[in-house]
Amino acid sequence: PFPAHFVLDALDHTDDDSGWSSLSAFGSYLNKLQPDFDPRNFGYKKLSDLVKARSDLFEVDERKTAAGNKQVYLRAKKQT
């Protein structure tokens, strides 16, 4: 089963004042808490694929950097 509580707890520790976390900070924290966490164990090649697919848990925002690259940000989806 997917460890929703674990990933949401990790997200809570990496978000900024507005509730958003960069995917890189989130991934680093996940790895620090549980080094064997791997999105491939849940059917996804990359962490970004996992968070985009789990729209029940995450809101995702792709932002362009000054260099023109995309950076992925995520936050916990508000539960209704």
C-alpha cells in the first residue's frame, strides 16, 4: 500500500509559509527519512510522476525559473 501518511508528513516538514514545497526539497526529505523510498515501488519512474498521478493527495504547480527551466512545486490537497 502507498504510505500516504508518511509522504504527507514529509511534505509538511518541507513546505514554505504559503504551503508549497519544491519537489527537490520534498524528495530530499523523503530520502532522509526513509532511504529505501523509491517511486518505482509504486509504479512510477520518477517522484514527479508519482506526485502528478496522486491528485487525491497533492496539488502540483510547474513554475518556470529565470533560466527558462521548469521547477515542480507541490502542496497537500485540502481534504473536504
